[in-house]
Amino acid sequence: MGRQQARRVVDRISSLSDELICYILSFLMTKDAVVTSVLSKRWYPLWRSVPIINLSDEHVTDEETCLRFGQFVFSVLLSRDVMQAIKRFRLKSVYKGNNYSNNQNLNKWVSLVLDRRVEHLELLVHTVPKLFPMDILSCRTLVVLKLSGFRKVNENDVSSVELPSLKILHLGAIGFRRDRCLLRLLSGCPNLEDFKVISVVSASHDSCEEFKSLTKLIRAEILCCNINFIVEALYNVQYLFLRVNKEVSVYSNHLPVFSNLTRMVLSFDKYMWRWLVKMLKHCPKLQILEVIEIGIGDFDENWVCPKFVPECVSLQLRDCAIRGFEGSHDALQFARYIMGNASALQTMRIYSNKKLGSNAKVKVNEKLSQCKKHSATCQLYFFN
Amino acid sequence: MAEKASPSSNSISLKTVDGKIFKVSPAIANQMLTIQPLIKDSDSSTIISLPDVAAFHLTKIIEYLEGKPAAAPSAVDAFEAQFVKDLSPEELKGLLIAVGYLKVNGLVDLMANTVAKLIENKSVEYVRKFFGVVNDFTPAEEAKCRQEHAWAFDGVDED
């Protein structure tokens, strides 16, 4: 190595500060960050100061490697300075084979993390039942909590919930013993702003005491959830994404007035237009509505435009979109109903279903453009 | 102290380590958090020296701050992808150091993330070369390090 070249190298090392190196490492999976410990003596301790830990067993395919992954998680957590905060911790432990020991260790790993002032905790696991790490639910520093893959979560698991800092809660693939387990969980999150649920089910429905504590909620996405009171808990939201199916009846009796709701996305089977109008009556300030027709059912309700027009439709609605449009009687009626009654409507966007033939598209487009528009400035867009 | 300059010539002068002077608007300069406190007290005659920043890097930083779309996240992503595409690894590192020093809004994240992607899943020797690191471990010491977190080295390219 020439002198000049050597000096360049030395210059470069000295100019990239430890702080910047740690910052680069924070964008890596922890596995990759740990590998940099063998670069040189200077690099050896650096990954330990990275406040983000991101671990995944995605590439584990056999039991022996699975065990070694478990040892790695321990070695990562135990080689860090106890005083050093872990701001974010993400663990994906989804090996589908015999994962008994990692299942058993999960609680130990979580408790090591909870002691380090963790703010963002994400666990995607594939566990045997009865392993819910309930200590999480009393971690006062948590701002973001994302949990997925826990089964048979019972009342005991959620007996004590105290998450005063929590703003974002995402639950995916979680099974509760009873409806009220989720209620208990939410009762301990008074400052929640963003709530997302995907495939969360309860094994037994029970009547729930009145529920009014999510007063700070701004966004909610509820996709496939059979817990009936859940919609009631969302009354404060400004944005709502709801996937409803045949079990929509479980929500119907619990619809609150969504007095702050301005934007709603609903995805549902074809035959729920009647329910949709019922829902709109509960959204007086709605400005943006997007409907996604999934079209699982093969029949129409033969829905007739009601005489009644909800306040949001007549006064507030600015943008409306229908996706997956097949040109069914009901969907056409609904588009006509909106355009004929919405005085502030600026855009009506119709996205046709890909399965629809080109002839059918032309016909549908024709029918749509014949619809009367209550708003003079309304533009109709039809997307193939 | 001289009279305050008129608003139209209210630009900030920045001097790079290789002696070039750049005139930028206060809106641009304010996004460099390190020099923010200096801007308040400066007028058009003030020249702020940037000891850790070369002209090439400052040109890129200004290009980023002026060109970044204010609107949709997808437009920002496309702009950022284009911005880093033409940079060599050497330029990336230099620019990272410059934006790290100046604490440029948004750009520190972009540069660190881009560098991280370049070393992801690469062999130890590749990463050493990339950062210009001289290995000062004895072979025995290095083997011991690898042993401490053995699983991390699964699937890592041999040198």
C-alpha cells in the first residue's frame, strides 16, 4: 500500500464517527450489524450501542439452526450494556417446526428488553398457546406495540394493562378467549391514536360493559375481526378502514356516531349496500368515501335508493370512489344515489373489476354517465 | 457592523474546505441544523466556513434540498432513488460524513440507509474494503469474535 493511499484510508476511518457508524448499523438487521464486530478492534463494540434490535428466524429451516438462533438472541441481549437503552425491538420467530425452546424463552427475552426503556416493540411469533408475555402490558415507556401470532389469550393475561404512553397498537392473527379480553387491553391504552387489527378473533362472545375510553383515537383499520363491540370503541376516529363481511350484523347493533370521521374506506361483499347507507347515517362529517367491492356473493340485494339521504351525503361528501366495480344493479344504484344527492361532490371515481369484459365496460360507463349529478362541479371518472 | 442587506440579496454564504463559496437562500441553509444558530446573526457579508464539507458534497446537498418534491411520498421516493443512483461508494461515504456534520434534514437517513443496503449480506472482507478498515485482530482473536455470536455468520459470504 502506497503512503498516500494509506493516509487516505486512515483519513477515511477517522472521519466516519462512531455515531455515524452506529447510525448506519441501525438500518441493518441485527444479524448483519453483529457481523461488523469482526472488522477491527474499533468496530468490535460498536453494534452494541445501536438502540435498534431487529431479529428474524425467517431463513431457519431445521431444528438445530432454530436452537442456535435462540442462543443468538440471548447473546445479543446479554452482551449489551444494561444501561444502554433499546429503543426498538423487533423479533420475528415464525419457524413452524418444533420451536419449543424459543417459545419458552420468549418471556425471558421480552423481560430483558422491557428493562431497557423500550419504546417500540414488535413481536411476530408462531407460538403454542398460553405463552402471552403479559409483562409487556405494563411497560410504561411503550409508544408502539405490534403483536402477531398469539393464541388463546385469556383474561388472566390481560388482567393488568397499563400503557399510558402507547399511541400505536397493531394486532394481527391473535386469538382471544373472550371478547372482553380485547376490551380490557384497550382500557389500559388511554392515549391510543392508531389502532389496527387484522384477523383477530374471539372464541366466545359476551356482552361487554360500556366502553368509552379511546378518546384520542385518530386512525383505525379493522380487517377481519369478529368482536362485536370493536366498532363502538372507534367513535373518535378521523380515518376508518373497515373490512366487513357476512358477520356485519355483529357491528350493526353497535354503531356509534363517528362525529370526527372525515375519511372512510370500506371493503365488503357485494350485498351490503343497505348496510352501507345505515353506516353513512352515523358519519355526519364524512368527506371522502372509498368502497371496495370484493364480490364474493353472487347475488344482489336488489337494493333500492332510499328516500332518506344522510347528512354527510347531502352536505359533506367531496370524493367518492368505488373499486372492484362489476356494474351490478346494486352498485350502479349506489353510484346513482351518491351522484344524485351529494351537493358538494367533486369527484366520483369508478374502478372497474378486471374480470369485466370490454363490452360490459362500455355499457356500464354509458349507464354511469347518464346519472344525474346534484353537484354541478362533479367530475365522473371511469377507470378500466 | 455593516448595514443589513436588502431582502433580495439576503443569501447566506457558505465556504467549503476546498475554498469554494456558495450562496444559498436562508430556507435552504436553515435545513442544515448545524449552521442554523449562525444564520440568525449573519448578514450578506458573513461567510460561514464548513471545515468538513467539500464543494462536491455541498453541491449535492443543495441539489437535494432544492430538488426534493414537497408533495406525495411516492414522488419523494423516486427523487431519492435517482439522487443516490449515480453516486459511487466513495462519494456516498464522503457525502454521509458531510451531511452527518451539517445535520441535513432527511438526507442523513437517506445516506445511512443507502450505505447500509450496500453492505447488507456482504462478506467481512468486502465490508472492510468498503469502509477502508485495517484488520488489527490476530486470526485467533477474530475466530473468538466469530464464536461469540456464531449464528450471525450463517450464510455470510466467505471472503
